[in-house]
Amino acid sequence: MYGALRLVVDAPAACKYVTSVLIGTQAKNPSARIEHEATTSKIGEDQLFYFQQRGIDYEKAMAAMISGFCRDVFNELPDEFGAEVNQLMSLKLEGSVG
């Protein structure tokens, strides 16, 4: 898995701060501390301009960028959930951007 973080038994009191990582559910050392932090940012006008110059409308451009950003996480979900999440994202984005 890209960006995986493993905490092994011989890492007492381990603490690691990283960005762009998918945190697993297994830490083999009981004293290890696993934390996650997230940020949000506005999609740049230059990115939207790039899509629009290629004939892709604003709403489709936003949907493409958001789904591309979330793809790594969605790919880690079991198949039945992955398909459902993609459908829900499409419904949620429909008419809500702008």
C-alpha cells in the first residue's frame, strides 16, 4: 500500500507525524501512538481554467478533481463499498458545486 505506516513491536513509545498517509488499524506495540490530521484547501482557479480550456464544464471539472483526490482512499475500501461511495459522491456533487 502506498504511504503505509507500520509500527512494530520493537518501537516503544513510537510517535511519527507524516502527511499523505493512510493509517492502518494495526499497531503491534501497545505504547505506540497513531494520529491523523487533515487539511482542506480551495481548488485553484488555474486548475479549473485548465479543464475549461479543454471543453470540460465547471461542474465536471470539480467532480473530476475531487474524485481523483479521493481515489486512493476509495480503492482501499471493499468492492461493494467502493462502488457505493462513488455513486454517493456523484449524487452529492450533482448541482452542489459552484
